[in-house]
Amino acid sequence: MTNNNKRNKTKENIKDTAGSAFHTVHSALETTEDAAMNAVDATANAVENVTDNVTNKKQNRNNQ
């Protein structure tokens, strides 16, 4: 293999490795984003449930 071919092969290997690393990091970020959004949704639902419960209790007191 000539020096030029070796250099080209080395460049391709570096690019492939960098691409793979980027893909891994990108996938991890997407997983983290999904988990964070699930936590936000759960928090929003909990707040809504508490708010609804307080509203219902007030309405029940007013109806008695």
C-alpha cells in the first residue's frame, strides 16, 4: 500500500470514528431529552391534579 493510500485510509478511519462518536452522543442527548420531557409532563399532570382537587373541594364546600 502506498503512503498516499495509507493516509487516505487513515483519514477515512478517523472520519468513521468521529461519525460513530457523534451518533452515540446524539442518541444519548435524545434519550436525555425524552426523559426530561417525561419528567416535565409528569410534573404538569401532578400540578393539574392538585389544582383540580383544590377546586373540587372548594366547590363541594360551597354546595353544602
